[in-house]
Amino acid sequence: MNKIIELKNVTKRFGGITALNSASLHVNKGEVVGLIGDNGAGKSTLIKTLVGVYSPDDGDIYIRGEKVVNWSSLKARISGIETVFQDRALCPQQSIVWNIFMGKELTYPFGFIREKEQIREANRLIREIGFTSKLIDAESPVGNLSGGERQGVAIARAIYNKAELIILDEPTTALSLNETQKVFDFVNNVKKTERSVLFIGHNIFHVFDISDRFVILDRGEVVHQLNKDEVSSPEKLIKIMKDTVSKH
Amino acid sequence: MIIENTYMKKFLHNNGRALGSMGYFILLMLVFLIGAPEVWLRPNLHQSVFVMMPTLLFMVIPLVFLVASGEIDLSFASTYALASYVFVLLIKAGLDPFLCFIVGVLTGGLVGAVVGAIIVFGRLSSLVASLGVLFLIRGFLFVSTNSRSITIMEVDTHWMYPLLVGKLYGFPVQVIWAAIFLIFCYYLFNKHVFGIHIQHVGDNYVSASQMGINVNAVKIKAFMFVGIGAAIAGIFTTLITYTFFPTQGFGYLLLALAAVFIGGTPYWGGLGTIIGALFGVGVIAYMEIGVIAVGMSGTWRQFFNGLIILLALLGHRLHGDRVR
């Protein structure tokens, strides 16, 4: 299998607390991996370590089979990994277009912004993602948008960069049914284009529907991994999860 | 109709704060014009404003960048004098004045970088830490100059002098430099990665960092820019008056900060306006002479400065609170 990213025995400590304990995880090309676990299991820490927000205290990270050093958010993005963070990582006082291109602006030489091109692309993206209101365009401030629309901006940013791996951290939290369905459609579309998704959630029903493989995290350790064909329903998955966690 | 409506809304959203400060400026001019029309129409009154405005602009515009990045700096008022001090010392040592100018400006950048690094890596409050640096540098200047001023009449004959602070058909050349600086900074703030990253960092530094922006580097660069602006202002003033004195720049500390906020840049970061800052500087510069021009005693000046700061802040409230 073609591994896009792999974490090997990664440990992360905050003061005396071990948030990740020798955790290993990989994502193959074209697959959707569901990362599940209870609150405080270390899901967000694992993701933030994976994308370079936190640097691991121990263990290695491999991108397409090659070990990386001094891993950072910028390097992750350059390597084709985009993340839709749980808090959406937006700047609410700024326009949609500035948020979509945040950190990866389209520029002329000497760093001046290709403003018209950015606005055109942002307008196309937000229509693609399903913004229908005529009152919203690329130059509207993000602070005026609803939770679902803000999620849309964060997703638009991830798809613009044609990432090979898109990480969605609790993307359906606080979304309406309709908005949740849009997120699912998005994941399925990404999958069709042979790109990968790492989907983090604690709603097992959501994760079950769209994932090819499940990774169960508990108290900072990866305690179980199984493919979708090994489990027939979300209820079974919940049972497996409970059993592995109680044994752990 | 809807499109027009949103266009207007967008225009107001993007320029509301700048328009607001332009409003205060026009209002102030009207008050003075009605109060003392005969004085107000005399060109030499405006000329004295043109001497003060460039100096203030060199300090205030970089401060807009810094405040938009979510930080503040008070030490610039001392950096102003330190850069002038380095400048005059090198002149006295017999170096070419243009080289002295460059080294003086670089000194400002260096002080800014050090202040920024202390604040960013030491995780200190920029208000308190830069207050410390303000006194530290000023103290150093008093000790090392023995509180004496230094005159540099010799720069008068150098080619740089008329180029930087000379008169062009009776018009002060530094106004042109300030105008170029203003236009450059407008593009730097609104259309360049530097300004845009500053606004991202000031708005939400966690998001900016998650998106791969080096937050610490952005902040340190903003502090450096303030140092460079203060150094230019200081050296220009020293050239105009042919004199360095150790208390130089201290009087600008609060006026420059007032101009930033009257200009419509909010204190909370993530937003800023260069055009607004121009009008903020206009308000401050005209207030300094306008009070006397309308026939009031100079002792009223601070009172009116205070009044206009409060009125301006109340006015800018109309643009709403911080959006989260």
C-alpha cells in the first residue's frame, strides 16, 4: 500500500501529562480513515502532532516513506496535507478570500498579492462548496457567517490547495443535518479523486458511514485498528470500542 | 438593488474607520475655520503643520502595523532619540552623512528587533516591557550625553540635506518623503503578504500559526518596522533643527499613540487603517497649533487633545465591537 503519512511510536507530553504514548498511525492513498476515541483520548493532540502544530517528544513522522525533520505546519501544507481544525482556524475580522489563502497567498514577485485572481478563485470555491446566498461573496467578512458557513470556508481552503490528504477534526460538531450531509458529500467527492481523508469524530454513526478503516485511540494510545469489512454496523463498532477500552 | 446595497456595505465595512477619522479631521478644520477664519487662511500656519506631520507619520504608520498585529510599543519615543544620537555621533566622527543616516535607521531596526524578540520569546506584555525599554534607552542617553545637546551645522552643505529636508519652491521636501512612505505603506498593509500576515496574527494568532504563518517572526518584523520609522523621524527632526538633544522625541510618545487610535485602528488587533492614520496625524498636528490660532491659551491644548481622543473613540464605536 501507498502510505501518504505515517507516525511511528510518537510520544507527546505536556508537563507531567502524557497526551500521546508511543502512538502509531498511517493513512494510505485514496482511503478514508476514521479516528475515534472518547473525549480526552488524545485525538486532537495526535492530529496537531501530525500536521506540525506540536512537535513530538519522541517518535518519527514519515511522508510518502521519507522521514521528516523539523516538521512544521508550513511543511505539512507544502507536502500536500490540509487540515480543517476543530476551531476552524479562521480570522473572523477578515474576508473570506483572505481566510482561504491564509498562509498560502498567491503572490507576484516581492510578495505583493494577486488580488483579483484570489477573489475569483475564492468566489468559485464558495459556490462549489454550496454557498447560495447572493449577500455573501469572497470579500464578505467571516465574522458575519454562520457556523456551517465558516466550516465551508475552512473546507474551501483545504480543497483549493489540492491536498493529497485532508484532515477533518470533528467536522460535524455543531452543524445542522443539512450541513452535516454536505460534509459527507465532500468526503465522498474527495475519495473519488483518489485523495485521502483522516476523519476525526466522536459521533460513531458519522464516522462509520464514510470511513474505510477505523483507528481507536484511548488515553494517548492506539488500542485497535480494523477495516470496515470486519465490522457490520455502527453498534458493533461501539461495542468493539467499549471492549477494547475497558481491557486497556 | 441588493447588489448596490452590499457594495455600499462592503465599502463601509472596508473603509468605515478611515472615513470616520476623515470626518473628525474635516470637523476639526471647520471648527477652526469658523473660529478664526483670517488666521486659518494664512499659508504659513499650514506650513508649520507640514513640518510636524511628516515626523509624526513616520512614527504613526508603523505603529498601525504593530497595533494591528496585536502588540504595542512605547519604546519608539526613545528609539527616535537613540537613532539620532548614533547619527550625530557618526557625523562628529567625520563619516559621510548619508552613511550616518543609513546606520542611524538600521539602529532603529536593531532596537526594534531586540525589543520584539524580548517580548515575543520572553512572553512579556508588550506594554510593560516596552515601557521598560523606553526608560532604559532614555536613561542611557542622559548618562552618556551628560544631558547636553549636540549641534551638527556641518550637514548643511552635504548633498543629502536638501534632498531629505530641503525646500522645493518653498515647500518642505520631507512632506514628499512622508507621502511616498504613506503610499508605500498603504500597499504594504493591504496588498502585501507582510501586512496581511500582520492582520492574521493580530486577529487570531492560533489560526495564523496553524496555517503555517511564523507568528513570532511576523511580530518581531512589526517591532523592527516601528524602530525604523522612529529612527527616520528622529533623524529628520535632528536634520531640520541641526540639533540632537537627549529629551528628543519624548513629547511624541502619547501624541503618536493618540493619532493611531484617532485614526481608527482598534487596540485589539487584526484591523488597521493607513489612510485613517493620516487623518489621525492631521487631527493631532492641527490641534497642536489650532488651539492657539483660534486665540485660546496654549494651556488648553492638552484638554482638547483629550476631548478629541474620547470623541473619536466613541465615534469609532459605531463600527461595532470586535467580531469573533
